[in-house]
Amino acid sequence: MAHISEFLKPNPERSEENAPSVFKQLLLFALGFLGLNVIALAVSTIVKAYLALQYPDPIAYANALQHISYAATINIVSYVILVVVMFIAAFDVINRLRKQFYRPSVIVKGIGYGMLILLATIALNAVYLAFGIELTDNANESSVTAIMKAYPFFSLIAFVIAGPIVEEITYRLGLFGLLNRANRYLAYVGTFLVFGLIHFDFTNPNIVNELLNLPFYIIAGLLFCYIYEKEGLTVSIYAHMTNNLVSFVFSFIGTDAIVRLM
């Protein structure tokens, strides 16, 4: 039986599989980390200008901005644009890995790891319940869930397909790979902390609930780093998609505080 330390070692067979230059890793992280906000701001400006023409009355205009369609348009369009940008930026890596995306073994591994992350999420939720802590979705999850219920097809494209691709390229191929050049443990800690905090809403008045939800994202971020290091980018993307797909389905079932959209 293999010792646990064997499972924690980097996989030498894929160490050079998708190692872009320092500049490329920094670029990928910057594009993913800052790009979504920049693109969302640009899309929001265009949509607001369009709505101002459609609703000259200030009250009608304000109501249009409060409608779920406004938030959905910003989120969905921004993710679709960003995934195209990330594909272009990481084309050399994705082109080298393109055959792996079609391998049944890669897909099965991704699904398996995705289910592992879901089990970790359920286990953490069980610990909370054992201590009498009942969570509600944080601000990020609540907003995304509302959009998914209103526009399921476009949400499937944005949050189940585009989102995982963007985040794995940004935080594993980009940030983890960049920090790993300096120190492996720094790469793990830095990446899962950043990954957790991007899902944290510092403006939410219910800060306690945000803090209680944070470990779900930190644990997932840690596991995604492990999957990326051991199996590569393709498996980590499929694992991320699996997690988000289950969360997507559960959002319609109405199961509370079990799975999180990463």
C-alpha cells in the first residue's frame, strides 16, 4: 500500500506539461483576477446606456437596474467574454492539451475528483450541523443561484462551463504555477486563500455568515490545487465543472447549504 506521502508528492510526469513562462503565468492570473471586473464594468456601462434609452423615466430606469435580467446580463456576458480572452491568452497550453480533453480517462478522473470535493463540502456542512450551525448561502452564492433559476441555459454556459475554465486557468495555471516557482507550500496557501477570498463579499452586512461560508471555498481551493498538481489542468477543469454542475442542479432542487458553486 502506498504511503500517504506518495500522494502528496508532485507528479513528475506532468511537471512540464503546461508550464508557461513567468510572464505568461502572471498575465493569466492578472487577466482572470482583474479581467472579470474590468469586463463587467464595460458591459455594465453599455447595458446602462441601453436601458437609459429604453427607460427615460428615472423610476422605470431604476427598476430596470434592480431586475434580475440586469445582473444576469452582466454576469453571463462577462464570463463568456472572459473565457474567450483566457482561451486566447492560454492558447499555447490549451493547444498542447487539446487531445486530453477528449480522453475518457481524463473525464472520469475529473468527475471523480469533483465528487470528492462535493463529499468534502458535505462533510464540512455535517460538522457545522453537529455544532448547531445552520448556514445560509453567502452573497456570491445567493446572487448566482437567483440568476441560474431565472436563466438556466445561459447560466449553464457561464457558471458550469466558462466559470471553471476561467478559474482553473487563472488560479491554477496562473497563480499556483507562478507561486510554485518560489515554493510549493506558498503556492498552495497563496492560491487557496485568494480563491477563497474572491468568493467573499466584504460589503455584506452579515459578515459572520460570509466567514462561515469561507472554509467551503478554501477547502475546495486546496483540493483544486492538489488535483492540478497531480493530474494536470484538464482534470482540474473537469473536476471544477462537475462541482458546479451538481451545484447547478441542486439549486433547482432546493437543497440548502450542502454544495457550493465554486
